[in-house]
Amino acid sequence: MITARTGRGAAEITRHKLSVPGSPQILDEHYPHHPGGKGPRQPRPRPRTEAEAAFLAIGDGAQRWLAGAAASGAARIRSKMARAVELAAVVGAARVDAALGLAAIAGRFADGDLASIIDHLAAERAPGEVVIAGEAHSVQPGTAGWARLGTREAGR
């Protein structure tokens, strides 16, 4: 979000889409010397091996993950790509692609992160069942223990 100071205080000037490392959001209007959408283009990974092609065939999430992992300096990228291809064969490319996209956004490139995200997505409840913290429900632990503090029962 870009803001500016005005006579009434701070005001929002514009809002850009969120991006991930290695995938900046570039607007053509920022580059008037490149008219007609001929501004800087995002590089697309070009697979050099069958394993790389299989990984990128998973979907756009795989491409975002690869760009983010490379930009962050993640270790063992090839073995993680191979694991993603294996997981796609078991649980489906769409599910793995969604998990790779989330991993890229969250910057999660460690061993086991992809499987953890896939498990989380599989266990996710429908939006109607989500519990929202508020006056009726809190995620804070109860105060019953504090209420007993100093009473006779607390010493037992």
C-alpha cells in the first residue's frame, strides 16, 4: 500500500498485489518508455532435464515455489522438487500445486514443509465450520487456576 501525506493526514494512493521473492509485481504504467506491455518480463524457468520438466508440469505454484526457493537460497532444491513430483503422483497435481503456491507465499522451503502444508490443506475444515475468536469464544487458556490461587483448595 502506498500512502501520502495530505491536508487531512495520511491517505492511500494505490495498492499493489502481494508478491513473493523472485516474482515482483511490475505495472506497465511504471515504465512509460516501454509502451504496449513491453515492459520488463518475468523470467520463466526453462527445464533442462526430465525431472525439472516434471516438476514444472505440476502447475503455476511449482514455478512460484522454484523462483522463491532459488531467491531465498534454499538448500537441496532438486531433491525437494523430486519429492513434490512423487507427492503429485500420490495425492494429485492440483493439491500439490496449491501447496507449492502457499509454500512460496509463506517462504517455506525447508524439508518437510510441502508435506506439512498438504496435510494441513487435507485437514482444513469448510469455511462455515471455522471458529472465529471473539466475545463468545477465546483461544486463551481459562482463568480457573488463577481463581483458585490463594484459596485453601489451591494448596491441596
